[in-house]
Amino acid sequence: MQLITRLSTRPFARWLTAAAPVLTAACLALTSATAMAQTPFSPAIRVNQDVVTWYELDQRLQFLQLLGIPGDSEAEVRQSLIDDRLRLQAIEEAGIEIPPEDVQVGIDEFAARGQLSTEEFLRVLGNAGISPETVRDFIRNQLAWRDYISSRFISRARPTEEEIDRAMGQAGGTGLQVLLSEIIIPVTPQTLGQVETLADEIAQLKSYDDFSAAAAQYSAADTRSNGGRMNWLSLNSLPPALQPVILALNEGEITSPLTLPNAVALFQLRGVREVSGGTPRYAGIEYAAYYMGGGRSPETLSTAAELTGRVDTCDDLYGVAKGQPAEVLERVTAKPSEIPRDIALELAKLDPNEISTAVTRNNGQTLVFLMLCSRTRDLGEETSRQDVANALTQQRLQAFAASLLEQLRADAVIVEQ
């Protein structure tokens, strides 16, 4: 469960400082009509026995808009504050309290993600008219809800050893799959700095739609035509080094930029599920790589598309490469952990004899016509059992939390002004 929204580093800090006066004026204008009709501490919303004031509504609205956190429209902020009150009522009934020092740690982490000290962070917010208590309440509520959900449901959320085995594809039955969107941005020595800046900006995006739009505009992967959206993938088909990175994400979160040969990659998690049938592990993967000069030029891509229609198996590539230097065609059998990450990512999407043209070499001057030949099953443990157990536990806790909040809403008496 995500407790603190990921903020960017230096770009966020610069933007936060520069935007504070502008956003303050905008938020004051937005709420001026309300202020004329209401006093700041009169009720805007009643949730059972509790009250949300106009001041709290205005503070939360400014806070979310300033930080660019999703859900910053007035309607969404109202619903967020209603949910906060419902959560707090459940938390108070359970007798859960968060020590002030834990709240302070949360604020420190929040500020550090923007490469600001806590004092600088609170000062910028104060200049925008946002009180420190608004920040403390926001973080305290998230921490308390996390502890409440964990204490109430953890015994039911923890997977058994058999469930972990199944999720890792070791015992038949079920397996763990992930639903991802991807952006693969080609890099040359001349464009490295620009690509790094662009990737940092994409990593800050907050919505599925924004990520898909970026994929359509910048990605070199075949999935760009579908907004970067990939199909469900077995966790075990991903490169071993990437598996714990993906499992650590919450739905909607984006990885930090990942460096590949001649490219930078970002992934957004859209879902995790257990499926029947198991997810086999592989001891070896065989693939063929045919190297084509011209990189991703229209001419080379056109030739690759024509070649795709002529080859049915990896063996067919020997005929294509006949008479050319031996190094234009490689046929490799390797352990998943030994395969270059960009190649492994593309192979994860392919069935045997399928083709990808998303990878380049030689600083983008050579296109890799990549074909999956076969996979050999194995029951080894590349992914940590603890990583899988944590992912299953968090997935189930999130489901319990969503179900409980829905029940609290249904039972509540809510009156909005």
C-alpha cells in the first residue's frame, strides 16, 4: 500500500518553489465565491458525527494541486476528505494512534523526495498558504490507516507456503502475473542528456492516460501503438533483476528510469493477479538475433517488416544471412539472468517463433531482428520467495482496505453543503 506519493527530485523542487505563488492565487480565486458565503470553520461536509470544514477543504485542495498529486479536483477532494473521516472513525474505534516521531519521519521522507529539507518543504507550502498541520494530518491518516488494515487483516492476507509455491509456478495450480505498460526510449550519445531528462519527467506522471500518451509519442517498442500497454505476463518471464522492481510497485506507480543498451525503459504497473495453470520457470532461453544496418530508419524498418513475413522459425534466418559475414546472425542459448536486459524484456513478450524489432545496437545504428526460438523449463528460484510473499500480502491488504472503505461509505450518514 502506497503511503507517500512519489515525488520527483530536483525538477520537482524547482517547480514547487516557482509554482507556489501562482497556485496560491489560483486556489484563492477558485474558493473566493465559497468564502463569501461561508466562514472558514463552518461545516462543508458532515460524516456521521464528524465535520469537515471549508478551511480543511480549501487546504487539502491547495495541497494536492501544489504537489500535483492525483485527485485534485474539488469533487475528488471532497470524496477524499469523506473517506478520511470514515477511516479515522474506524481507527479511533480500534484505539490506534501514530507516534509524533513516526509522522515526522513521514514528513521528512516526503520532503526528501523533492530534494528539499523538511524546513524548506514546509516553508514553500507555508508561502502557498498551506499550514504544516495539513501536511501532518495527511501523512498521519495514511500511516494510521496502514497500521489499522495491517492489524485487522494481516493474518488473512499472508500467503501460505503452498500459495507462494503456486505463485512462483512451482506446484501447478496458480501463478503470479503482472499487467504492465512500457516506454522504451532509444538513446544515442548525442541524445543521452535529453533522454535522461525526458525519462525523469515521465517517471513523475500520475495517471494511466498520461503514461499511455507518453508511450505513443516517445516509445520505440511495438506496444507504442497501444499506448505502451502490454498483455498479462508471467512474472517469471521477466528478467530476474526486474522482477523485484515490479513487485515493489503499487498499481499506477512507475519505475525509475532503467538503463538498457542504447535505450532507457520505464514501466507502469496496471495490475497483479494469481492465475490457474501455474507460471513455469525457465533454465534456458534460445533466441536468434539478426543484425541489420541502418538502425530504426524507415528503410531498415520496412525491410524488417518484409522479412517478418518471410521467416517462420529461427532456422529460416540462416538462409537470410547466407553469404553475409558470420557476425550478422547470432543464435544464443543462455540462462535468463545472463541475457542482456533489453533483449530479455522483448523475449518476455514473445511466444516461440515470434519477432521483435524494438532493440538496437551500435549506438542505435544497428537494428536487432530478434526472434524467440524456445524456452527450457526449470524449477529454480530466481525470484526471492519473500518478494513474492510481500507482493501477495500487499495485493490482498489493498483489496481488504478497499472493501472495508466501501462498506463504511454504505453505512455512513453523509451530508454535503
